[in-house]
Amino acid sequence: SNTDSSAVRANINFGPDLPGWGVSLQKNDSKTLDALSNISRNEQNSTTLNYASQNWTTMLGYGLGKTRNSAYSVMDSDTTSWQYMLGRSFSDAAMANWSANVSLNTTLQNQQLLSGTSTRNVNYLLTFAGQRTGWGNLNLILANGLISRPTGQPDLKLRSAQLEAVHPLTPRSNAKIYVRDSRSNIGDPLLGLDERVAGAQYTCNF
């Protein structure tokens, strides 16, 4: 097969009139010709609006993708996606002894097959992170999501939570312990999976 592809990206800073604001534009295209002269095309376009300050960060993104394949046209589709992120930072700025951050990231993707069916993918990610000098890091990650199915079967849902702590032992080594509880493909008795994990990790840099 032979593939031609192109990618163009632009990052625009709004300058001192709107400090902290910027926008990113991206376009990716590819065309593949296989040995049987079948042609597949993929196009991805995205626009992202960003803002960052000392304590706040936020982002809103929109994407549009197109997939076409002459050999398998039943899967030709148009995909739209939205993404939003909001973060807040806290710190002991004067003493620099500790810092904390909380962020929420959400994504929504909808794939519309040209044959008439569609699927939807929704994800939420909530993260808490804290750091204190001499103590280490403590992170909590919560995830929630679902995938709809065009066959009329129940949506596949995801739930997970992970807690991890990292403690410095020496300037070059640290210890980490973590626990994770996740449930995936909730709603399907055949694909459903429950996972509970606990672990420890030692890291040393030479």
C-alpha cells in the first residue's frame, strides 16, 4: 500500500490585550491506496481554545473527523468530538512548602456511520493531586464513562478510582503504593469486568 499524508498546525497567542488566552488549529489528512486500488481517506480537524493563569487553566476543544474506505464503505463515518477541561491550583506561594491541584476533564464523541447508525462515547475524569515538601505526592483519580452500541444492546459503562501515594526516601529514590478499583463494560454480563489492584513500587535513579 501507499500512503500520502499531511499535517498543518497553528498556535495563536492573543497577546497582552487578552493575557493567557490562545487558540490552536490543526488539520490532518491521509490517503491510502492498496494493491487492489482501493482508496481510504481520513480527515481530522480540530480547534482548541485555551486559557492559563497562575491558578486557573481551562480548555475547550472541538473536532471533526471523516473516514472513507472504498473497500469497506459500510464503516464510512463522520465523527464529532467535544472536550472540556477546567483546573484549579493552590499553593503556599510564599514558603513553597505545598501545592495542590484539582482538574476536571470531559470528552464527548459521536460517530455517525453513513449507513445510518451511530455510537456515542462519553468520559469524565476528575483528578486531585497534592504535594508537600519532604512528604511526597498524593493523587486521587476518578473516572466515569459510557459507550453506546448501535445494536440496541445496553450501554457499556466504566467506573474506576485510583489512589496513589509517593514518598521520597533519599534524594534519588522513592517508594510508591497504590490501590485501584475499576469496573468496565458494566451492563453486559459477558463483557463486564471487575478489577481490584494493590501494588507497591520502589524507584532509584543512578
